[in-house]
Amino acid sequence: MPPPGNNAGREFVSRDKLTHIGVDAFGNAMFQSMAQLMAQDIRDSNLTKLTYKRLARNWYVVSGLRGNEIVYHKTLLKDDFIYELWIEYPQSKTALMKPVVARVESSLTAPKSP
């Protein structure tokens, strides 16, 4: 998919159009805390079942089901910027996607401060 107008993110879609991996970054204009951001993410994700959540000082992870789709979101907060990763795929692809999720998730880091 083409980058957004501000060039701050990318979305990758599988050939069958069932798997989506995306990243983006934007300013925390409302100066929300990690807990507030996580609560909003849970509300906005339209999950039918929340299966995992973890909140840390400067990041959180939310995962669950939306129908037969697995939804994984990780968000980092650094210097009033929000960095997001989302991965969404059919539950039937869990065995294939589990190592992909682990690899991509571990690579998400906020840029170093100047």
C-alpha cells in the first residue's frame, strides 16, 4: 500500500489480502498516558475477545480476536511520539504467523533521542 500523506507509516498486505502488518508514528497531541492509550486501543479495536494485554512504563501490547481474526497491537511512547505496530491475520494462519509476529514485534523500537 502507498505511504500515508505524511509519510509516517506503512501497511503491508498479503497476496490473499487477509493478513495486514502496519507501522506508523505520530505525535501524542492529547498527551495521553500509556494507560489511556491502551484503553482507547482496546475500545477502538472492536475485539470480540481480549486474550492478552500488558502495560509497561513506555509501551503496551494488546492482543485478541475480532471474529476469526487475530489482532496484535504494540505501542511505544517516547518524547511525546507514539509508535505503533499492528498485525492482523486469520486464526487459521496462527502457526505460520506466530514466528513472524515475534520477529516483527521484537524489531519495533523508538528512535534514539538526539
